[in-house]
Amino acid sequence: MSGDRAHMRAALQVAARGLGNTWPNPSVGCVLVKDGIVIGRGWTQPGGRPHAEVEALTRAEALSPGSARGATAYVTLEPCSHFGRTPPCCDALIRAGVARVVVALRDPDRRVDGRGFARLRDAGIAVEEGLMGEEAAALNAGFIRRVTQGLPLVTLKLASTLDGRIATASGESRWITGEGARRAVHALRARHDAVMVGSGTAVADDPELDCRIPGMDPVPMLRVVADARLRLPLTARLVTQARAQPTWVLTGAGHRPAVLAPYITAGVEVVTIRRASGGGLQPRAMLQALGARGVTRVMVEGGAHLAAALLKAGLVDRLVWFHAPAMLGAEGLESLGGLGIGPLSAMPRFRLLDSRRLGADIMSEYAKD
Ligand code: AOF
Ligand code: ZN
């Protein structure tokens, strides 16, 4: 119907607002339209509920009770049909008397997966599926990955000189890229559920991995440290601030309870991960542990060892690389550890999505080829 696409685009736009803070749920958008006029908009709320449809209905009803009767709902994901942490959105749409529901994408969650459509149709509602489905799939790539494969979507972020160095030989790294790049990193963090670093980076930089965007309240980030040998000092900010912003430490089995206890007392969640043959943590097992705990989108910010391990295992979906117009030469610390590549054909390849200038630096975004 005329206008359908524009309304679905608007639903996708409001859905995007929730990215990074609705996990373990997807970020869904809903726009209610009656006689060509938008009467309510809603998106999944922080923590994953209330769901988008209920938000939109609540707003429409608050402005004008009964107004949703006969309206069309544009939803980016199939309305849920299950009693989860909230009652089914299908029932709310039926109760409100919505006449038509246009959906971008089927919900792959086994509790829904077509049952939402059936429930709406059984109630006599006209249901259409697939409008802007590709866009909706891209928006919820993290949720879909978690539900279908048990893994989060992985974005690897690196910031280096033109020759790929991230610090001087003595470890000095502040700052290679400029203020614009740092702001972009915080904006990227906001769209991810978790930020992850290796223990080398956590020890060397003592980072906070927080998310501060001018004009906005700080967004609490889940911070994850891959630390097979438990090298993270108890004095690290990731440990001392674990009560204000959660920190999970992924480590290997075999640490004595007395060694683990102070981390747990500080509020850190310690997660045991299978080791790879070299003694490090198995990359896929780390991501499975995150997926099992509901994480849908993780941004990995180094260091060289963790970045290489994930690339080697083919587990990096998106790459964001900031380049400063400078070089450090062979003595500088490399951004990536060994990838163990034999023939050139084994090289991980990415597709350039976008490249832009941020002050003096360049930010390039890539997707796995
Ligand atoms: C919707 N609208 O805005 C979202 C949906 O645990 P619950 O009850 O919150 O249910 C979580 C599931 O609901 C989640 O796995 C996904 O299938 C769906 N998310 N559904 O109709 C929404 N966020
Ligand atoms: Zn729902």
C-alpha cells in the first residue's frame, strides 16, 4: 500500500535507537498509522522490555483512547506470541483492534518463529511479511546470530598508524588517533552490548571502556576481559569499578578459589572458558559464553593477540579501523599478532563499507567478505 515503505523505514529508524541496550532481546521498532497519520511510535526499551508494540500502543492510547482500532502497525520484527518476561505483543495488538500488521522480518526465536503471524491471522488481522526484510536483518544481525548460532556479532575495532602500529617500542600509545576518532569509538560502543579486550591491553592501559557522548548520560557498558592467566590486577579500574559498570573476566580453569575470591568480592563475574592447545582461551568458546549469557553485539578493542585469535578463527564480522597519518616503523608495536597464513588465498578478506575522515584521521568500516 502507498506509504508502507516510508512507515517501515520510520519503524527501522526508531528500532535503531535501542541498539546496544536491549540485549538479550532484539531492538524492534513499531509505528502505528491510522488514516495516513502516525498515532504512535515505540521501540524496545532498555534491557529488552517493554517491547516495541506495547510501547507504541501505550503512547497512542495515552494521546487518544481507542485510537489504535482499525490502525496499521508497522513492525520491524514479528510480534511475539509467547509469554516470556512480558505478555505477548500479538495479544496487545489484537486487543487494541489493529486491523493490519506489516512486518519486516520473521522472529527466529524458537518460541515465536511464525506463531506470531498465525496468532494475528487467526484473530482476523491482515498480515504482510517481508517489507524491508534485509534492512531489518542487518539491524538485528546480532540477535539473529545469538538465536541461531549461540554467538554474538563481533566488531573488531583497531586504531593505528598508517603502518599498523599501536604503540612505541616502550608501550607509549596515548594518543595516536585524535579526538574525533575517540568520540566515534564511544558512539560505536553505545551501539554494542559489550566491549572486550585482552588482558595485555587491560594491564598496559588500565582502560575504563566506558561510553561517554557529549550531551548524553553515560551509557553503562558491559566490559569483558579475556584473561587466560588471570593477570588483571585487583587495582585495575575494570575491577575496582565493577559495581558501577559490570565487568566479566573470561579465564581458564584451574585457578585456586582464593585467587578468584577477591575478583568476585569486587563484583567481577568470573567465567571459565575452555583453553586452546597453546594455553590461551579458545576464541569460539569465549564467544559462546557471551552468547549463552545473552550478548548479541560485542566490540573487541584489541590487543594484538585477541584480535589475531578472533581473525584466525574467522569470527570477526565487522572491522572498524582508525588510521592516524603517522608511522612508527618496525620497532612500533603491531596491531595484530600472527595469523599463521600460508598461501595468500588463506588471508582473511573484508569488504569496504564506508570510509570517512575524522579530523586528521580516517575511519574505515568493513564487513567480512
Ligand atoms: C517483540 N517486540 O520489541 C521485542 C521482541 O523475554 P521476553 O518476554 O522479553 O521475550 C524476548 C523475546 O521476544 C526475544 O527473544 C524476541 O523473540 C522477542 N523480542 N518481540 O514482539 C519487541 N524485543
Ligand atoms: Zn513482544
